[in-house]
Amino acid sequence: MTYPNIIPGHYLLHLTDTPGWVMKSVTLNGRDYTNQAFDLTNVDTLSGFVMTVTNAVPDLAGSVRDSETLKADATMVIAFPVEPSLWKNTGLWPSATKSTIVSSANRFQLRSLPAGEYYVAAISRSFSDTWREAEFLARVAPQATRVTLTWSGKSTLDLQAQVVR
């Protein structure tokens, strides 16, 4: 497939609205662009890219315990890459940065992350509009739980609600 008349700029490819499927990799002419933008500033036609998707998604689930000042049912669980360079310029729907609300039974599940190394934390829902900011993630990371997700793997975490300052 070829895409003519490309507007010059930097582009990220994301997979959206595909429940049960995630993007495994993106290459352009053999170079990996899974977590970085294509530089199409000097390109008139786009061809030669390959997006690999899979339904062998990792399953991350678990529970959240109250802390002294934050109840578990007032939290959301966030997962973001361990690598700080992946916290910026990720587009509108970053594949490796996700959140989910904690259920009334203090449980959570994330099934839309690609395999990789992540920090996971249960934080106040009051941060729902700002938690993706790199400066915020830098404050959360030292207290977060580190986990490795594998394709088709199941991981379970027991998190404590975390107050972020």
C-alpha cells in the first residue's frame, strides 16, 4: 500500500479501537519505529512500512489496598514504560501508557499494553487529566512497582494506594 501526498512532519502510528489486539511493532524500510515518530519532512510518498499486531496481549491484573490517607476505591491504576524517553512525544493514544479505574472490589485489570518493562502505581483519580505528563511520571516512578509484561503472559500485582506530591 502506498500513501501519496504526505504532509511533511513527524508521525506516530497507533492502533486504536481494536479490543483484544495491540501493536507489536512498526518498521519503515527495516528500521524500528514502534516507540518513535516517523520523520516525513522530506517524503512525498509513504511506502515500505510494516505494522505487526497481535492478540497475544499481556494480562496485568491485581488488587489495591488503602493507604493511611487514600482509599483504594478512590484510585486509578496507571502503567507507564520504565524508560523515561518514552514519557514524552507519544501522541494522543500512547500504546505503552495506560490507566484503568479500580473497581468497587478494589481490583483492576489492564489488557491493552504491549510486552515490556513498566512502572505501575495506584494513584488518586484526581490526577486523571494530568497523570501522563513526564514531570508527574518522574514523581511517581520512585514509588511505583516495576513489572515485566510478556506476550500472552499473566501478571498479578498487589498495590497500595499511593499519595503523589
